[in-house]
Amino acid sequence: MSQNDLSIIVPVHNEKETIPLFVKALSNVELPVKKNILFVDDGSTDNSLEIIKKEQKKSADIHYISFSRNFGKEGALLAGLKASINYKYVSVMDVDLQDPPELLPIMLNKIKNDHVDMVVARRSNRKDEPVIRSFFSNSFYWFINKISNTKLVSGERDFRLMKNNVVRAIVSLSENQRFSKGIFAWVGFRRSYISYQNKDRIAGKSSWSFIDLFKYAMDGIVSFSTFPLTIITIIGIFCFFLSILAAIVVVARFFMGIPSAFGWASMITIILFFSGVQLLSIGVLGRYIASTYLESKKRPNYIVREKDIE
């Protein structure tokens, strides 16, 4: 392996239609380094792995890792990074060609000449994306940047080119509940951004539903901020002082001879409100405890069924 080697990590889950198109598009891009394409099959239930093996027969620079079941994109990224730890440069790309392969030569040029450790692709717009999805995505970036010391850039993709030192730093983090966008930002290093116009999938459908994205966002908030715990503590203190004030009012009404046997509607409203606050607080606490519980099990992020690379 020469010092100019580039490993391109491509997570795959039920992408039989896009794999040949991705390989073809990448083969049309001239790179100044020797590349290796590492497909990580995340428990696909279609014949994605067979398609990868078919493409492998045509090109010696294609390799694969296949999981025993679907572990999620985070596990696929980690497996790819661990397998690429000895490469000088490592890139992460989506197989659906929403990450333009033609940006790779530009990224390589920037990482060599701009004295940076990482070059990150960033969408300059969300053209053709559903309005609701764009709204919640932008809201997530705004919110997490307000509550966390680890800042994320809106529109930032997993598509990036990294030097070996960055990859080693990321792999060294042993946490089980991983949020890659946060991890990429948390490790630091010098970085540069490349903006590009949003692109549609070349074929097939995304396996990411709105619920999946919501859960992923919650993982990011829990992994990189304790602000929700601070909020429920503040709410608890506020409710405590409010209850003291209410008790003073009740006692004052008693000594003033004012009857208290009325206001059932307002009482029920207050009870429902504070019951909701309590349940919300328990839910937030439970989410952090669940994360700690899952980490304590020390289960692997993925299980490899077969692979053709060490």
C-alpha cells in the first residue's frame, strides 16, 4: 500500500439499484491517487451484496464488509473507518450519488494544499426536499448549536475526506451510542468546507423515514448535550417555589375567612399541567438513563458476517 492510497467508505442498505450506478460514476472521475472502494453492507435484505460481488469481479479496487443484520449507518461507518485506519486518506460517501463523486479531486487538492485535516461537503440548499423535512432539519441544527458546545454546520453531509490522524481519533472513541456528525465535529482538527447544490437520489428510495431521522436527532442531543437535564431542573425549582406561593395563598385565604371550595376546573388544569411536566421530566431522565444502560452493556456496534478485507 502506497502513501497515496485513498479508501472510500460506502455504507449500503438495500441499494441494489444504485450500486452499479455509483461504481460507474466513480470510475469516470480521475483521481491523482490509487483508490479502494469499501462497501459496508448493513444487513441488506435484497441482493445488494451479490451486486457488490458482481462489481468486484470487474474491478480489483472494490472490497466489502457484510453485517449479520441491520445495525444502522453508524455501525457501518465505524466498521469502514476501522478497516481503513492504515490509509493516508479516507472518504465517506453515500451510494445514492447525492454525494457528487466529482468533488473528490477538489477535496484531495484542498486537503493537500490548504493545510487542513478534513474537507467536508455541505449542501448550499435543500432544493426538492420536502418542506417539513427541511424545516425540522434546520430546526435541529439551530437547537443543538444552542445547547451544545459541539457546533454542527447546517447542511453538512457525512461526505468528507479525512487524513489518517482524524480517522484514528474517531475510531479511538469507544462509545456505543454514536452520532457521527457530532463525533466528526467533537474531535476537532482543521477543516475546510465545499458547498454544492442539493442532488436527488439517482435511483431507489431512502431507507431513512421521518421517525428514523427524529430518533437520530434525539441520539445527537443526548450524546452531545446535558441541557435537557438542566431545563427540567429549572422547571422543578420553578414548580417548587410556585407550590410554596400557592400554599401561602391558601393559608392567607383561611385566616381571611375566604372559602376555598371552588375552582375545580382550574384545579384540574393545574394538576394536568404539572402531571405533564413530571412525565416529561421522567421521559428526559429515562432517555439519558437508557443511553447509559446501553453503553454499560458494551455490546459491539456491529457483527460481521463476511468480508474480503482485514
